[in-house]
Amino acid sequence: MSNMKQIQQAVKASYSILTCSDTQISQMLIETADVLLAGQAKVLKANADDLSRMSPDDPKYDRLKLTEQRLKDMADDMKHVAALPSPLGRTLMETTRPNGMHIRKVSVPFGVIGIIYEARPNVTFDVFSLCMKSGNVCLLKGGTDAFRSNVALVDIIHEVLVRNGMNPDVCTLLPAGREATTALLQAVGNVDLVIPRGSAELIEYVRKNALVPVIETGAGVCHTYFDQNGDASTGRDIVTNAKTRRVSVCNALDCLIIHRERIDDLPFICSRLADSKVVIYADEQAKDALNGHYPPSLLQPATEKSFGVEFLDYKMSIRTVASLEEALEHIARYSSKHSESIVSRSPETIRRFEQQVDAACVYINVSTAFTDGAQFGFGAEIGISTQKLHARGPMALPELTTYKYIIEGNGQIRN
């Protein structure tokens, strides 16, 4: 079947979702989560096949890997989404005009949403649950690296959909090749929105080649600024968590910025990073402070290319600054507008950081590791938007809806 034929069949299937009640959709999501756990052996085998073709040293390996715990987390997230209130049919604005005409602004589905993602099979379940709950069809364009894992997961989804009398094309997995990507990006009149999730290169490719609307998500060059008024223990905990909790995610720490008046605290702040063998690219002042306190094999001099990098690995850079202004300038130059954090006890410094940092998520004495929908209480997220139109930050159910105006009257005509 051609890629365009698959897309057109998904468009036809979109009408079947609109006939389902929110209760029916939630029940299907709960059932899908249960079937996933019951059939996890098949999914883990497919995932092992995918992993066997990737080097464990590849930063994408961790994203690709599924475990029993990760499958349980995926199932829990789907059940959480099922329990959330429907984002559809909400009255966003209501007014009555002087002529008696009544106007309501009501939330509705986009219709058909395409997701392009790389080696992250968990995205398959996140996207399906969020799209179903918000009344949207999802067109999944996963990467070649995760194709067998994605097929196994979509098979489970289709099993439940068919058992409940739902058209399985509401969740369509496109082939892994580049041709399917091109078809999806050029499906004007069929696809309402495309969301890329992955590397900066993927997002740039989609931005340049899409003829359909796009919301940019994913690439995260994340900083933590340790202010001259920061608490050292808090800074150590935040830096360690943001960098080492899971290095392959977009909200992992890439650059620590430290005020030069606190440079003597740098060995303490970085003390736990060596346990995870984090390679540090430090500027001259930071390197001098860490010499003798950090393993020499893991300490490298920073260059201009050490900054503005999304490492997705056990690597980070350190920049020493003389002021908050210098820290803000560094962030403005190198940030991808994803997640930025400050460690400080100064209300005035915090206020200025909140006000002047241009990012989707700005953290105050908190690790950037929390930037995702589940941690914000959204159940799951379809991506982290780094743009400003329509949606910004974790995109969950409300961001997967648009709206239309319903105008009611009793025969009004315009002069």
C-alpha cells in the first residue's frame, strides 16, 4: 500500500473517533495498557532485535531500550491519560451580541496529527493515548532503529481497537523509510499538523521540507546557572540529577554556568558526577578549580564548540561568569529555549532570571529533569514545544485541540 493511501485511510478513520464517547475511549486506553503488560514478552523480544543492531555506546541506545519497568511506566501513563478529563467540547469563551446572537468558542480535535520520531518506542504509546483522548487520528513515523518495537506496540493497539469495533487506522504506523516522511510532510489537505520529536537535525529537516503546519519540539540545550547566592548542597543535587538521571533525554543538563565568586565550591558541586564518569569540558577558571579534585581523564579544556551542544551523553560543559548579566548573555546565545534553571537564594536575582530567560520552562532551584508532561501532571506529553505559537513547553491534551466558534440565533441577518 502506498504511503499516501495509508494517510488517506487514516483521514477516513478520523470520523469514527468522533462517534465514541469519552468513557469508551478511556476504557479502550485502559484495556490497551493491560494488554501491553500481558504481552510484554513479545514487545521486549522485538525491542531486543532492534537493540542488537545498535551499539550500546550510541547515545540513542538508552532511548531505544525497553524494560519491564519502562513498559509498566508506559502502561501507567496511558491509564493516567485515560483518567484525565476530556479536553473536547470545552467552552473557551462565550458571549451574546446586542442583536441576540450567541457565540461560543469550543475546543475540538485537530483531526489528523503526524508524529515523526526517532529511536523512542515509548513515544508510540504516549502519542496514541493522547491523540485518542483528544479525538485525533495519529500517523506514526518512527525511525528505522525502532521499527520492530513500534510494530509490536502498534499490533497491541490494533488488537484492542478491533476488539472494540474501532477502525484500526486511527493509529497508523507508516514505513520507516524517508519516502514516508516526505509523503507525510507534503500531505496538504489530509494532515492537519506534524510534530517532529528528535534531534536538531530532524527538526531542521522537517521545518525546511514541510508543506503542512509544524510544531517544533525536542532539541534541548539546557543550562543551570549557579549564582553567587546559591546553596552548594542544592546545586550539587540539582546538577547531578539533571545531568546523570537519564542522559539521552532532551531536558538533561548540558552546561553548568557558575559565578566566579563561587568557583571554590565547584569541586563539591561536581563531586558526584565522576561516579557516572561524566566528561567535563571546563573553561580555564573552572578547570583550574577542578584540577586535583576531578579525575584527569574526565576533565577536558572547553572550546567554543563545547557550548550550545545537546550532548545526549555523559558529557557537559562549564562556563565561569562574573555576573548574572554574563550568565544571561550566555544562555541567550546558546539556549534552544527548552529548559533553563537557576540555583540562588536571592529574590532579586531569581526575579530577573525568571523575567529575562527566554525558554519554555524556567526552573528556580529545581532540576531540569522535570520537563515532561507526566511530571507536570498532564499524564504524558506528545513533545516539548520550543516555539511560541499555539503551544509552548510540554504539550498534552489541551495542546492537541484547536477550536471553532458556534453561533446560535433566531433568524438574525446582517444589514
